[in-house]
Amino acid sequence: MNYVEVSIKILPFSEEMADLLVAQLEELPFESFVCDEPFLKAYIPQDVYYKVDIRNHLSIFDNRKEVKLSVDYTIIEHKNWNEIWESNFSPIIIGDKCTIKAEFHTDLPPTKYVINIEPKMAFGTGHHNTTYLMLENMLEMDFKDKCVLDMGAGTAILAILAVKMGAALPVYAIDIDPIAVESSIENSQKNGVGEMVKAIVGDSSRLESRNYDIILANINRNIIISDLKRYSSSLKPRGQLLLSGFYNVDVPMIDEEAKKYGLKFALEKDRDRWAFLKYIKA
């Protein structure tokens, strides 16, 4: 399969503007975003590209006189994809506790947990801050014998870490994208926990058949808000909900909705304008 690399030139370039563009475009079927100053590069399957109106989604920025955007695209043959990702994917290292890396990463400092992933489109480098926030806060928790769900699992990084931290088996990993689910299965096998992560294609409707001690949702603001009711109903009493994938400015909106469903605020953290929230089921 060929992909289209959509290059959005940002003048003057700023990471804040790049983040705003990602937030605006993430509801379209792009599979990854990479910042390459002065460009934001977005990747989408070629057969899907012609069905989306990218310029219409960017029209919200037309009146911003302080910044100029220009859009171009390049067809990327499938055989070049691994080379592109290997040059853009950076490891995630959290102190001496956890490393998320590809097999080609070497000479990294030792950590308690090491997760090897195959860098593919389901994992976007633009989401490292939210992944970092989720991992960082998971590492402060007790997962021993806890029933865990990784919602919007992507490459199943969070589910794999939950297994390594002693969660009850299997840990469930749900994603609406079949490619992401394939990646979840592949990475689980790569890390020796293939039978311990149950990867499922679907959305939040798949939550209704069981209750969890911990739900992990690193998705985006709109999906989280629409799914909070289901998250709450699927949590056991005193169950914990960990959320990321949105900006600091989105926190009041999410918090207002969470309170409607008996979710008690427990913790907020941020990293480069990205936010993390933790709730406890009343």
C-alpha cells in the first residue's frame, strides 16, 4: 500500500501551531504526524487521501494573519516506510523505570521495564508527550492482580506495561482500527506477552460485558467526552480512570463531563501543554 505524505509548511514555525494543526486534523484518517521544522508532516493511505478535504479542515486558520500555511503532498511507496519511521522514531525513557524503544535502538540506559515495539503508522511521534504522561503515572500505581483495559490501544504499549506490572490476565486492548489491533498483537508477541493481551477491534461499546479496576484511555478529547459514561459504568467501585490525549485547555470540559457520571477527580499533570487526568469511581 502506498501512503501520502502531506507536508504543511508553517511560517513562522512554532510547536504550538504544529500542535494546533494536529488537534484539528486528528479526526481525519491520518495514521501519524511528524514535526520536521518548518513542516508538520501527516501520513495517510493513498486510497483514503482522495476522500478527505484537508484544506477545508485547515480553513479555520485562514484568518490568523500571524501565521501562513501552505500544503503539499508526496506519494510514498510502501517499501520506503520502515526507513522513514526508523529515522523519526525516538525512544521514550522514564527515569530508571521504563523504556519504550524499537529494536534498532541501542546503548540506552537500563530500566526496570523495557518494551520493544515495531514503529509503524499506528504509533505517531506527535503523541509521545501523552504516552509519556500515561506511562509515568502508571508506574506510580499498583497494577497487581488488577483487571485492566487499554482503550484506544494503538500499539498496546500501555497494555503490555500493565502485564509486566502484574495485572490480572488477560489485559484487554481495544482499538477501532484493525491495523492498530494487528500491531497490538505483534508487539505483545514481540514482548513475550502474546497470550496475556487480548486485542479487540471495536469502540467503547465493547466495554459493557465486564468491569475493570483500571481503564487507560489515551485517545482525544472528543472521543473521551463521548465515552465517559461508558467508562464510568464499566469501572468497579473505587476503580481508576487514566486519561490523556488532549491539551490543558480541554481539561475543564472533560472534568465537567466526568462529574456527571460519578467520577471523582484525583490528579492532573501536564507536559508541554498536553494533559493527564486521573479519576476514581465513586
